[in-house]
Amino acid sequence: SQKIEQNSEALNIQEGKTATLTCNYTNYSPAYLQWYRQDPGRGPVFLLLIRENEKEKRKERLKVTFDTTLKQSLFHITASQPADSATYLCAPTGGSYIPTFGRGTSLIVHP
Amino acid sequence: NAGVTQTPKFQVLKTGQSMTLQCAQDMNHEYMSWYRQDPGMGLRLIHYSVGAGITDQGEVPNGYNVSRSTTEDFPLRLLSAAPSQTSVYFCASSYDKGGYTFGSGTRLTVV
């Protein structure tokens, strides 16, 4: 069955550093992969989408990579700020175009 | 634009009761889906729709029904509520396969 793995332990970093979150998937060949941010008590918010033929995508301080050979995506936040503290969800998306979500990784940015 | 509107925001049901969770979007999105989110389980897909009149089951469909008579509305019906259906329910929509917009969620407690 499809399996999506994100670090279950919270990632703690200092303000100004680069945060790197990992998403691994197995038994899956997604056409693209999405990343979302979720704050406590709120619905997820879409951040970035990267297609299988793209290696890297950038948006402001965010960068996503997608390695279909390793079945892995990395999500980077550069110059992190306390306001970036949230849970980040990866969502590989296959032929049905309905995303399947990982459990998310909590990011805590300390001032 | 209101985006994705979910009602009610909170609900307490007794075991065996039925109810409908409402979801409406005003963005003319074709793709709509329902997820439930439980602690430690992440977002799990219940049902989804790729257009008016078309619905399909997701990962955890048992105990739930959906219909899609219009592009705008995608209600989720609980047939006979059980304590195991206590969860936070999210509705989401997308115009073109990626970048879903989520509602603010319905917190359901079944006693």
C-alpha cells in the first residue's frame, strides 16, 4: 500500500537558519507533489506544487525538490522566522489528482 | 470570494444520530474532497468528486455518503454516527488538480 513518511519529531531551529523538511514515499508514482502549511485549529494552506519532470521549484523563501528516483521531496525555508512555525504537510498526488497527505512535520523556529 | 465554506464549525451528536456536514465553494472548482483529521493520523480521504454528478470513495468511506448535484456544493452525510467518527472534518476544492483550498473545518464529537 502507499506510504508517505515525514519526520514525526518536531524540527527546532534558530531564527535565520534554513529549515529542511523531508518527505519520503513508497509504493507510489505521483505525477506531482504538493506542500501545505497547517496552523493549529486551521485548515491546511497550499504552498507549492512540483511536477515529476521538475527537479526544483522556488517561491520567495521556499524551495522544494523532487527526486522520483529516491522517491523523496525536500522542503526548504531559508532565513526562517518565528512566524514560519507550523506543521508542514507533503501530499504526493497521482493519477486521480486527489492528494494523499503525510502526517506532517512540526517546525518550531526559535527567536 | 468566500473560498470554501464549511458548516457547522462545531457539532455534538449522540451515537446513532445522522447529520450532514455542508461544504460550499464559490470558485467554480471541479475537484472537491472530504478529509478527516485525527491526532497522529494525518489527513485521510473520505470521498471525493471530480465534477458535478461524479463521486468516488477515498481511503475511509465507511459510514459516510456524499453527492455532488452542483459544482458549488459537496455535502457529507453521516448515516448513523459512531464515537469512532469523532474527528475534525475538512472540505477542500481545486480548479485544476493541484493547489487545494481548504475550509476551516468542522469539529465533530459523537457521544
